[in-house]
Amino acid sequence: MTEIQNLLLEVKNLNIEFHDHLLPETVVYDFDLSVEEGEIIGIVGESGSGKSMTALAIAGLLSRHDMEKRGQILYDGTDLLTCPRSQLRRLQGKEIGMVFQEPMTSLNPVKRIGWQVEESLRIHTQMTKEERKKTAIRLLESVELTDAEKIYKLYPHELSGGMRQRVMIAAAIACEPKILIADEPTTALDVTIQAQIIKLLKKINEEKRTAILFISHDLSLVSRLCEKVVVMQGGYIVETGSTEDIFMHPKEEYTKKLIAAIPKCEKKQG
């Protein structure tokens, strides 16, 4: 018998429409999703499919100007689309963490790594300076960065791409959020580092029961990490199901095309 999970997040009938051109442009249509505690869900699709827009909406990071968002994004009874900004800020970083695609644009180049990992601790906790430092070093160790005390004092440009991505993950999990949204977190990394980041996300999920929304155009990575997959094309969900079902018995032509694009050696490993 399957154990009963806790429903963390429910997205109902989400539509996102931009108003910054002459004509309104809809980028996400009628998107539905339920996320349970400890679940890892992949949202997959090519560039322009609407997957990143959906992720940013869930994280509360889309502007409230120049666009219209309809539907509901319910987290613990709060609708993230309509709640006051102050309430949203209390949830961001504390309950919902976000890892972006390119750490060099997300990390502040003039601030040391330690300061950046501590950011959500400064906002959401009453920790002293010493407690924050101790926690930041422990977080850097937890994402398997060696010599965390040295890294704590460095600047982003002094680290490799893979190390910067680990720093971003450490910062995102500082307050032990219940949901971690990872938007194309491995795109800029080589295959070996990609595999390490996937392994790290799995470890965080297993140790903390953190639910993960993994956004990617790469179905082979999704198949290694996620138990459920949502396939998007042109702003619509075209197919959804367990990773095994989607991988072994894809129904839609678009999904078949994404699977066909995976190199054969990866399919054998997968």
C-alpha cells in the first residue's frame, strides 16, 4: 500500500499572458500540478514551452506588471498569485527555494560566498552572525564542497561553474524549504558535473524529504532524477505521468521526439 503523502502545493488552471507587446501573448495555458511532500517532479520541454515561466510563477518571481496571471497557486492554503507581497516574501527562501540556471548571473559578483549563502538566514531567522557563519559553512559542506571555510571567504568568479552551482543550492536550502525549484540547474555544466548535481539533489530529497520541481529540456536527466514527469509544448501540458510510463510508453509524438533525441548510450544507462 502506498503511504499517504502531504499535499504541499497545488497549481490550478494557471494561465500566464504577457502585455508588453502590441498584442497580448499567452505563454502558459491551463497548467495544473499537485506536488506532495518528498516528491520529485520533472517539467520538461524545449525552449519556449512555458516550463520556466511556470516555475517562476510558482516561486513568486514573475512581475505583477505587464502580465496577467489567472488560476491559483496554492501553498498551504495561500494563493501565491494574489497574496500580499509581504506574505510572499515570507515564503520565498523559507518555504520555497529556487536554484537558477546560471549562477554567475544569480550570484552577486561583489559579495563573498558566505554572505550570499547566509542571505535567507538573515531574512528569515534570528541567528547571530556567528551562528549564520557556522550554518553557512555546514551548508557548503552538505553540498559536498571541500574546504568550505576557504570557499566561504571567496568571490563567485574564484569558483568553477560546478562549484558555483553547489553554492546556489546551499543558499537555496539554507532554511530547509519544503519545495526546491531547480530551473535548468545543469545546462551550463559538463556531463560529469551534471551527474554530480543530480546526485546531490537526490541526496537533499532523501535526507530532508524536500519536494523538488526540476525544470529541464533534457529528458535523460529527468529520467535519472524524477518519479513523475510533466511534458510541455507551446505553453500547454501535452503529457503527464510516472517517469517510467512516459519513458517506456510515450503517447504523444512530441514526447516521442524528446525521447528519440536522447543519445543511445544514455538510454542504456538510464
